[in-house]
Amino acid sequence: MSTEVNHTEIEDRMERLQNEYGDVPIEDKRWERSPQAFEELLGSARDGYLGGAYAWVVRNQENAPSLTDSMPESASDDHPRVLMALGRGMNAWGLAGGGREDGETFEETAIREVKEETNVRCSLTEPFLLRKATVISEGNHDQRIHLLYVFFDAEYRGGTVAIQGGELNGAAWFAEPPERMMPANELRAEDWF
């Protein structure tokens, strides 16, 4: 008989998000981890780790900082831009966000993580993806860890990009998609760019 860690908690949170926001696409993932990585994640899950949240933050031109006197007027554009982050050790652009802390909603997580990682303040509109992950250990499928990652659309509310160097190599506002993006970015970019 298998042990399902976080299954009920994840189902309850998914139900709340679906009830609050309506039909949100759900992506089911199955991830296999080394026994050591699985045990570490299992400990975190038993301590309350349920997953994380990320935000597709859009800044319209009227919210962009004013050009400095040394910049030509032609440097201004009227294209909305989306905030993307390049995590340490990554080679594809993703969204600012991260792990949910105990007691937080996924909404609170996304807002906090965007601010911590990029110094940008945002407000969420609605989720565009719920990624439900089932994690198993290589060679032993008797235990399963269930996690949820929520991806939100968001609006820029202030701040200038200043990265959290311990987690990111960079962050930038994009009017066109970068060459390499994480899967959730690619999914959202299909409709946005």
C-alpha cells in the first residue's frame, strides 16, 4: 500500500482555487527523484511544504519609469512588458516566484516572492496554470509526495528591478519573448506575445 504525502492538502487547495477563480487549466506532472533527493523533499513535505507560486507580471508603458534627460525620446516605446527572471544555475528565463511558506496562501506566496527576488510589487489577477506534481523515488514507488505550483497573471504596482543575488542571475522586462524560456513561460507566452 502506498503512502500519499500532502494529497488531501493539495486537493483542498486546488478546489479552493478552482472555486474562487473558475476553470483554471491543470497540468499533471510525475517527477522521479534520486532516493536522497526524495528523502529531503519528503522531510520538507512532512514539515508543511506544499509547492510554490509564480507571477507573470505585466507592466504597461504608462507605469514604466520616465526616461532620463540623456535618453532620446525614441527610446520610449508603448509595448507592455513582462517580468522574467533567470535563476541561478538556469539557462532559461522563468517567472519570479518560489516556495510557499507555512500559513501562506499561494497568492501571498507569489506576491512575496516577486518582491523578494526582484524588488517589484505586483497585484494578482488570476491563475493561468495549476501544476500538480506527484513525486516518487527512483526504484521505490511506495511513497508519493503531492505538490502544487500555481502560476498567476499579475499587474505591476511599483518598484525597480533589483535582484536577490543569492537566487537569481538576472531579471528583466521583455516586450518580445527571449530565446529560451521555462515551460510555464512558454505556455503563457503563446497567448501574450
